[in-house]
Amino acid sequence: MNEKAMNLPVSTRSSLAQGFAPFNYSGAKHVINFGYGLPDPVMFSELAWPDALSQNFGVETADLLQYTDAVGLPKLRSGLAQRYNVQHEEVILTVGASQALQLLGDAWLDPGDVVLTEDPSYLGALRIFSIAGATIVQLGMSADGVDLNELESTLRRYARVKIFYTTPAFHNPTGRQISRAHMARVAAMLAQHGVALVQDLVYSELPYNGVADWLPSGGNVINVHSISKVAGPGLRLGWVLADSDIINRLARLKCDGGVSPIVSNIVLALLQTGELGAHIARLRQHYRARRDSMHTLLQGSRFCEPEYLLPSGGFSFWVRLNPGIEAKTFIEAARCEHDVHLVHGGHYGPRSGHHVRLCFSYLPMNLIEEGLRRLDKLHAKLYGRSVRTLAENGRLEL
């Protein structure tokens, strides 16, 4: 039976997907994994969770336990429309931000079409668009965001660019905030070429310095949000904000019975009672303190360079490995010898091969400290002789 099944034909998408590892949360719990940007589970109990089947928020039991509209529970759509100052018809609920990106890929991409993004960029989006058959072209970025000159020349070079994908608030994996003014220039340039700007804003509620400001949806600008980072990813609820004709296009691509009305009722309750806003304020303090503690530890670490961008939001640091380290060898040895998991920077973009993403959100501080200690120990073991030689020759200060 298994032998016959192995000979069954598969789709191109299925073949492309074989190049990516499946998400493995269960495995991540048993190692020191710096690669997954997961929320801190300690904070889940800090939120006053409402009764999922409560009718106090305007949804009857008959509707809570039934299928719902492809675009989502009407009352939650209205609540989100009010929150973002858009029209009811400009909101669609999705099963997390990932389904939103898959729907956008289905709506815009045929095999061979081009998706533009920065180098580095979010692994999940790169995977989704790659499996859709798109050619991913990654562009250089500065402190301001994507290089506008390179973007313009790329738009002229490729005839089939359909989407520019970015995470402006806050950039994944670098943690930088890309200004609304810069994104407005990007959107205008893309509009001249008929290209959609997809802004992934799942971290936008978690600024650690001041407030976040991003380009609102409308025209060629499509914004993707999620409850995952601020309440819990297990809710599996996201939403897209866009012009109504785009929302209608996405709704026709959905093949399910709508996002769970029960889950939607929980999120609706959190919005109506004000619990979510208070919880977000706690999360900002919590993750800012976690970021600052990890920053202090990294400044004393020997495996990475001490100059990096202090993330102004998001869940991770983007650091460059010290000179002399062979990234693939170091990452493999960390996994096999020390149970410390890192993701090679080359997966985030072809220019990022000497970087790693270090997430600070999920692991408790004692494991973060232990993980960094193990990486320093491995660095000393693998590269201690070369470091000492450079120091003796006066080319490196210890």
C-alpha cells in the first residue's frame, strides 16, 4: 500500500513544498530554539479570556455554532473596520496571516510571476510565494527600507512583477521600523507598474520605542494583520484590509465555511471589553524588557559582531556572525553538539548568509542566557586558535 502511494503523481506545488521543513512546535519545546518567533506562553494567562460562547457581544448561539460567511463573522468585521477606520466591506477574516498570504498568492500569482521583497525577508512569506510558483527577487535595503533605485530598475527589468511584500512595522527579521513616508514612495512607484504592495503588520501593535505608524490600506496597498502576536497564535485568526473589490476576489478563493465563529467571538469580546488594549500595553513592557536583557547578553557574546540594529519592535535580533566563522558548520555543530537551533541567514535572502536571527520572545531568560553561553563555548572550540592567532598578529583586539 505504501509503495503504491509513493508512486502517485504529485502537483508542482507539492514538489516545491518538499524543499521546506514543516513547522514543528512540539520539537521546538525540547531544545533551545532561537529560530522560531513565538509569543511567550507565560503571557497567555495574563489576558482575561472571555467565554467563547457568550452572547453578550451580539452573536447568538445559533450563529456561533454554524458556518459563517467566507469574509468572516459580520460583527467582528465591523469591529475591525471601526478599529482601522475602514469600511465593513474592506475587511476579510482569515485563518491567521498565513492564509491571508496564501489567498493573495492565489489571487495574483501564476507560476513564473515575480514577487519582490527585501533581503532579508520573512521565511514564511518566502515559502508561501515560492510554493505558488513565483520567482522571488530580493532587493537590498538600508536603514530607511528597500533601496528605491534598485526597486525602480528591477520593476523595469521584470515584466511579470505582481507583488511587493514587506514587513514595515516591524521588519522581520531585522526589527527595524520602516517609515510611512518611505512606504508611500514605494507604493507610488509600484502603482505606476500595476504592482500590489502587501504590508505584513502582525508585529505592528508591539513598538518598543514610541508608536508605530504605517501606510493605510487602499488602492494598491493591502494590509495583513493577525491576533497571533498579541493574544495567541492558537486562535488562528487574521484579517486583510484592502479595497472592497480585492476583498471580494479573496472571498471567492476561500474554500472553507468561514473562520471559526467561536474564535471570532473571543476576539470580538476582547475588542469590545478593552481587554486587548490593556494586554497589548503589558506585552510592550514585557517584550521590551526581554529585548533589553538579550541586548546586554549579546554585547558580551563572542560568536557575533557587537554592532547590530537594536530592534524597535518584533521578536528578534538580526546579528552577523564574527569574521572567520563558517556559518553552515557553526549552525550544524550548535544543533548536533549543543541542542541550540539557529536558522542559516541565507534562507532569509541570498545576501544574508553570514547572519542569524536570534528570537527573544519565546524562551525564558535563563535558556536565552544558556543558549548564548553554549554558542560562545562552541565558537571558542571551533575558532579559538584562529582568534588567538589574529590577536597575536595585532589584527584583532581581545
